[in-house]
Amino acid sequence: MYSVLYGSSRITLTSGSGTRLERSELLLRDPGPRRRPSAAAPLLLGREEELAAARTECLAGRPVEFHAPCGFGKTSLLLAIAGGGGRRSAFARVAGNPLEDVLQLLMDDLYLSVERERVKYPRTVCERLVNHLRPLIVLDEVPPGSRIPRQLSAALPDCVLVVGAERPVLGGPGTSRLLAGLPPDAALDLFARSLGRPVQDAELPVVRRLLEAVRFRPLHIRQAAALVRAGHPAETLARTAARDPRELDRLSAGSLSGPERTALVALALVAGTLVPGNWVSAVGDITYALQSLISLHERGLVERPEEDRFGLPVCLKESLRGLSLGAISLSTGVNGLADWLDGALRGDVHSLTDALQGVEGIVGLLGVAAEQGEWRGVIRLAKIAEAALFAGLRWQQWKEVLEKGAEAARRIGDRASEALFSHQLGTVAYVEDRAADAQAHLRHALRLREELGDTSGAGLTRANLEYMAPSGTLPGDGRGGGGAGRDWVRRAAPWCAGLLVAVVAVAAVRAVVPDGTPGPAPSPSASGVSSSPATAGPTDPGPTDEASSTRDGTSSGPGPSPARTTSSPSSPGPSPSPSPTRTSPSPSPSPSRTTASPSPSPSRTTRSPSPSPSRTTRSPSPSPSPSRTSPSPSPSPSPSRTTPSPSPSPSSKSPSHDDGERLT
């Protein structure tokens, strides 16, 4: 099972029933920059001018793109740009990946997670983390009309983009350069290297005509050299290429062995996609697929940008169409891929990296099955692909595969598979902050599973629905990411409600007290009856019943506390003595609350006549004391002002202001 941390949730892929949502209280740390040894730049012949121009533009902070049909060496040039110059870089092959998954590819290339579990960051966080490193972003295989380069350029203002595409896609500011064929001398050098020996002087004229016929295109140069090495006369090849260079593709494929043909057909199914060698072995049931793939690469039929990544260029797929290369049973390929991917996800034979590299080919094969109406094949491919896409954090492609699987299941009435895909789509909607869609998908899945008697699956779906139920909201900020903010609000809501109740209570008490006279603050005392000079502060010996009121939840604000009576002789002037006077509660059936005299007590003062550091309460009577007091509304000779209390009941506790401050 694989689990991924997203916001404050842990999403775990169970075996066969879908994903489980659980609360995660882990404090996520920022990932650390990935430290990689600098890889050797690939062999690059005749591209010194383009390489220098690209580095000049990058140093100036301007984006640059190179566009040309396949076979002109764009990938080799881009890899050389990414590997040189001393600047941190990230290389991503766009192809059919959506923007969010391209950002994840850049994250994987730049950062290494420090968590024990994989972490999926929202799009906005990925943009911030990638932009923070200010890397050189190199995008290869950008489809025609793609908006991804312009979107990344706007989202990553501190990064510089280098783009490779068949047609211009960059637009706006930047430099767009057409990548032409190699210079004649570099083309001759590549031909000799591919031939495996130097070109003899007697061969030079015809070889130069051959190179001109293929327009100095690197892919066709390698093909021509392989054909000459296999015994084809260079003069004949030159005449053939002059008519149509694509004839070299057909000649190269016409002399293949059985395993080589099968490997080429497997790659043709997902042309334009790079897959590992064991992927081809699983699809075509080839024992020694790697040897066949290396031979195809030497013939110029297969590209090999990395040690164990192979692909058939899209342009060659059209040239090879109609050749009798044999066929691969779709069911055989699906079963082989299922076994291979299961082993990769378990880590038995391969790794998750292999699974992710191969899953792009599986998605391509899924499209082929859908075009042929092989809906059961689509369902099987969707099930084996979605696990790798989830674990590899390619969640936009995960969503697309689930939608195709759900459509195929509806077409043939496979309700169990439809329930699984609907359950998974509920998780996708959850992480995309689409509450209504998430609950609709999960309810649909729950209904199907209950009707089918799938108690285990129904329990998992019901648990995910209950997980969303407490708040009715989803994680994130409304833009598809992060649940920490909303979860914090949910956890803080009871405390905020308590503070609101306290504020309302204080407001109600103030409404009872006559205008102009604030209610007295209770002075801490051990007996429950406060006295004027009682202290509470640095010199307080320790918490008692009321001395700890601000610590145990009792309000210390200006509102009165029932059944607490304070009294002291009041006079028109300041109190003649700061000594305390203890009294008992009034025996009157209508107990009153009396305010303390202006002697030192825990209220705020500007300067007290007593050296006590304690605060004093504010007196309702006028006083010439320099302390801050509230004037009485009238010069009544009454010794105190009283507020009626319904009964001498024990004081009720309310959340203190200190609790509110800790929340913030």
C-alpha cells in the first residue's frame, strides 16, 4: 500500500477498494534541494553556435526555444543546455502531461522529500518552491499549441525557460530559433561515428551527396550509416534519399529480426513516449528486449536519450505505417503490463521510478484500446495505471485515467469497476476542493457497492464520506490545495464560540450596571471576600480559589461575579489607610455588590499612595487621587453603589481572555 500526505490528510491506496482518507497531524517541513552529481553532457556535434546563443539568452534572463521536426537533435541540444553553465536546472518532458503534473516533474527533479511518506504539495506551493531555487527550466517535447510554457513563465518569474518543440509555442518575449540540419563537417563526423570507421577519400563525394539528400538531419544520417554498414551501397542510398528521405525508414525496418520487429511494434503503439526496456519486454513478451532495443537505436529507428529509456519518434510511426512488422495481441500486452507494474509497485523487481516511466506508455496504450473499442482492456489498463499515477503524484493524469475507466465501465455495465472509479474520483474531487462533486462521486460509489453486496468497499466509501461530514468543506484555499487552514478553523471553532459567549456575557452585565459606572473587578483573595489592598502579580504567593481566576477560566474582566461581596468605608476623599477590612456577605435577601475604596488594589493606577505594586479598583465616587478612577454620576452620600444579584449562587466560569490570546 502507498500513502501520500496532502495538507492535513493522509491518503492511503488500499488493495483493490480504493483510497482511504485519514486525518494527519504531522507538521510538514519544506523539502530539501536535491543534491545530484553533475552528469556528463551528451555528445553534441555541430551545435556550438546554438549552445552559445542559448546560454547568452539564459544569462540575460530571457526565455529561448528551438523548434524543428523530430530527428533534428532537439533533445540532445536541450540536455546539453541543462547540463552545462553551472546553474541549477530541471528537465521535464511535457508530451501529454498537464500543467500540474509538469510542476510535479520539476519538483521531483529539484527537491528530495524529507518526510517518511511522499508529500503532495498543492500547485501554488509547487510554484513557490520551484521559483525559490531560480533554476533553468528545460521543457522538451512540448506539443503544438501548448500553453504550458507561457503559464510556467508567468508562474515562475525568477526562472528562465528553454523550450523544445516541433513548432513555435513560446510566444511573447523571448527568442525562437529554427533548428536546422548539422553543418557539413559535423554531419560527416556523425556519419563516420555511426559507421564505426573513418570515411575513405574515395567515398567522400558520394557520402557528401548522401548527407545533402537527407538534409543533414541527424536521425537520417544515423540510419544511412547503419544501412551502409549492413551492405547497402552509398550511391544507391543517395539516389533513394533524394527522392524521399523517408524511404530510409522503410529500408531500415525491412531487415529486422523477429524480436526487433516485435520491439518496434510495441514502441509504435505508444510512439512519442519513452519507456524502460523491461516495459517493452512485458508488452511484447520478448526475452532479451534490451539487446533488440539497442540494435534499433544503432539503426536510427529508436531514440535513446537515457541509458534505459527508449522511444519511437512520432515521425517514424507514419513512415512505418503499412509495413508488415507483425502485431501484438492487446490482451497479451495488457496482462504482461499488469504483472510488470504490480512487481514495480511492490518493489519486487523494479522500482517506482520504473513504474512511473512505464505508466506513460500504459496511458498511451489505454488510448489505443479506447480507439478500438476494447473497453475491458481500457478498464484493466486504467486499474493498473491509476495506482502508479497516484503513488507517483501525477494526479491530473490520474484523474483523466479514472474518467476513462469509469466511461468504459458504464459502456459495458461493469458496476463493480464503475464503483471503484467513482470512489477514486471522489478522492480526486476532495483534493481539488470540489465538495459537491466529491460527495456525489462517493454517494454513487456507495450505492453501487451496497447493491452489489460489497461490504468491504462500501465501508471504505462510507468512511470517506464521514471523514468529510464534520465540516462539509474540503482542504485547501479554494485553488486546489492544502487543508491546514480550514482544519485549523474547524479545530478552533469551539474556542472561538466560547470567547463569543464570554463577550456577550460581559456586554449583558454592562447593560445592567447604570450608565457611566463600570462594574468592579474582583480582587484576588483567599476567603472569597476581597479587600482593598489585596495583591496579585509578581508577589502573589500562589494560586488560590480566586487568585487563579485568570488561569482556571474565571473571568477577570470588568463584569461582576455573583455572590462575591466587597465593602470598605467610602468617603468623599481618598481612604486614610490602606489596611484591609474583611466583611462577610450581607444577610439581606437581596445581596448587593459593593465596590472597593480607591485604596491600592489590582486595578490600573497611575500612581498609588501605597507602595504596593498591586492594581486598584476604580471607585464610583469622585476622588482627588491621581489614580485613574471613574467619576460618580451624582454626589450621592451613599457609601457604595450596588447592583442587584438574583441569588448568591456560585460564580460561573467563562473562557478567559488569556485563552483567546493563546489561540491567536
